[in-house]
Amino acid sequence: MRQNLKELAEFISKVNVYVAKAICYVLMAMLFTIMYDVVMRYLVNAPSVWSNEISQYLLVVISMLGGAYCLKNDAHVRVDILYHRLPNRYSKLVEILNTILILIVVGSIAVKGSILCYEAILEGKRSNTMLGFPMFPSMVMVPVGAFLLGLQAISNIITCLAKRSDTIDPKGKH
């Protein structure tokens, strides 16, 4: 069973790496959209009406789907003044409690985001700009991103529990 959990954790991490690679293409699309607008505005004196809204939608995709990859690589901002001074056993406990807190918050974001997205689809909500894009494509990124973040949190718990508690950390922690 322990091996199955490790394989599940690895699979979740691979999914989030794949999503992060896809996000790189979204980032490139956002970059070209902004570059196009800058060129049109300053060289041709004809700014585009659509580039700002498209860039905002793409930014939502990047920020919501990128959170899980950040968690996988431990790249989120955190205050770790005491964390690094704790013995390995206690730092693991803090890590697990922190991850459980992440799961609670992410769960509530996923539920509320799903409700809002569902309402946007039912009511046919559109943006208040000239383009009038439907709101649900960007709103669906909230529960999807929260789901991926929750999966990565579960993967982190599995990985943390799978490590032997009696190993000695290179920094000298026990």
C-alpha cells in the first residue's frame, strides 16, 4: 500500500509539472498579446481594444493553475523562522498541519468557485467590456486550480509521511 501511495504522489506531481509546462505556452501567448498592443499603440497609434482583456484572462489561467506547481517545488512564500530550527520530527508535524490547513482553504475555494462558475454559466454572465466575453472560462480556473493545489497538497502529505522519521538531515537535524 505504501508503494501505491508513493506512485499516486508521483503521478500527482507529474500532472502538475505537465500543467506548468502548458502554462508556459499561455505565458508566451500573453507576452505576444501585450507586445502586439504596445507596438500598435506606440508605433502605429492604433491601440487594440481586445488585448487588455485577453491578457487578463490569460493571467487568471497562469495564476490559478500555477499554484500547484509552486507548492510542488516549495516555492510559496512562508515564514520559516522557527521551522528550520525544529527537529525533523516536529518540522514534519508542522508541515503536515500546514498542508491540512491548505486543504481546508483550498476546499472552500473550490466549492465557492464552482458555485460561482455554475451561476455564471446559468445566467450567461459576460464581461463588461467591448468584447463581452463569457465569464465562465476564467471562473472555471478557480475550482480547477484549487483542485490541482489540493491534489498537490495530498501528494506532499504522502511524501512527507513516506520519509523515514529517523533519518538525519544534512543540516544536523534529527
